[in-house]
Amino acid sequence: MEYRKLGNSGLKVSALSFGSWVTFSNQVDAKLAQQMFGICLDHGVNFFDNAETYAHGQSEIVMGEALNSLSHPRDSYCVSSKVFFGAEKNPLPTQMGLSKKHITEACDQAMKRLKVDYLDLFFCHRADPDTPIGETVWAMHNLATQGKIIYWGTSEWEESQIREAYEFAEKYNLTPPTMEQPQYNLLYTNRLEKDYLPIFNDYKMGTTIWSPLAAGLLSGKYIEGVPADSRANLPGYEWLRKIMIETDNSKDRMQKIVDLKVIADELGVSLAKMSIAWCLLNENVSTVILGASKISQLEDNLGSMEVLKLLTPEIEKRIRAIIE
């Protein structure tokens, strides 16, 4: 396993990490989660990603029980949560957003569900148009000084919003954000590769990128249709199926996937491995968050580190010609 600094901090996270966006509670129970965490830890993974809204808090409960059962030292891995959407199915106004109240209470609730005394990383899951960014920065700073979180960051914020948070923290000598969690994959590149460049240059912001396989599209499993056991067929995720598979440009997207698979086949690796490894070519990627509902998927994805050496400048150029 390769370890990379999380932005300008001293924390080193594994290049591949493991998250539970859709799968935990919905497709992965505590027993399977325990097996998956054991495999991850054996491969050197040291960062596990979660959020209050995933399965309305149940995902964090499953993760907490699984990690606790493995009896690995707490200082040997990092755990995250995210705040914004709330954990309730129909949250009240005070149970969501980035107000100081909700951030404070959401942190305590996440620690309880995850069975930890502190969160290594705590993300603002989205920007909150109803809360001043300064209030959010103060809330995160307070949690850091209380020892409840070590690093805080953002997820899917605009460049201007992230910059405002950094500038506010600098002005009042508060704890600044350390990382951003954006989507990044072969089919979605602009935000990380273009929009955030000023932030990378000015603040050395780290990233924990999500959806390296574009919600499974880059696994190649949708080329022949939608498998019955895929996340695109999960109840409540009809929006995912519509966005990723049934949009007006879905045919163009699928052709790109077919063309990319040709390169993966030539290299003798799975399209999934090649897609994940490609994300790691970007120097501004601190860690790539993997997701899996089966052990075979997880083991295949963890093998992506071996593919990095195959992605020569010539291969990268061919890939760029397809996706751009």
C-alpha cells in the first residue's frame, strides 16, 4: 500500500480507502462488513469513510460494530463522518444543515454510532446556503479544540466557498479545512482537475475522492444492461439509475466505457482496476474511496495499486483521448 499526505497536514492516509455510501446496511450486514474491514486492514488500508445520512445512521452503526469487533488499535486507522443532510428520514430544521447546533450534535451522535471517542476527519457534506460559512468554521474549530475531531473539511463545495472558509479561518486564527471530498472518475473530471486548481495551489488542500467507478459504470457491468443486484436497482436509488444510465447522453457515456475497456483488456486488467488506478495518477488525490458489496469486488479493487505501473504516458494519452 502507498501512503499519501492529506493535503498540507502531517496525516498520511492509504492511497486506497474504504467507504460505505450505498452498501452498508442496504447490501452489507455487520458480519460481511467485519470480513471486509479485515481484508482492508490486511492490505494496509487505514481510512474508512462514512456519513450521518448513509442509511440514516445505520451505516455508521454497522461500521462501528465491525471495526470494534476486530480489536485493531484505534490509532492504527482513521474514521470519518459527514454532517449536513441529517440522520433522520424526515429531519426537522435543527436536525440538518451546518448550523453550530447541528454540527455539534451531529458530531456527538456520529461518535456514538461509530463507537469512537473522536473522529479523525469530519466533513461538511454540502455547503449550507442558510448558514454563514464563518459560523460553520467556528463550529468545526470548537470541535477540534475540544478533541472531538482532528481534521475537518468539505464535500462538493464550490471553489469560492472553500476559499471563503480558508480566509475566514486565517482572519480569526481558527482551524482551517484540510480536505475536500469531490467526485472524481474517468467520466467526471472538471471539478478536481480545473475548478479546484487555485485551492490546491494556494492551500495545498487534500482530497478523499468518491465514486472512482462512477457508481459502478466503470466496472463495465452495465454495458449489457442493468444487473438485478446492482445499486442502480436498489429501492430509493432510482435517481442514480436515471442520472447514470438513462440520461440523454447515456449512449455517449457507454461508448466511452466500451472504448476504455478495450485498453483495460489490452493491459490484461479489469476496467475497474484501471479506472481506480487512473485516479491515483493525479497528484492532488490523497486517497481513493472504494465501495463494494461483495468480497470479490473489494479484493479486485484493492489490486488497483498493481496497475499503476502499467499506466504509462502513452496509455494515459489514449485514455485522455477517449474521455475528453
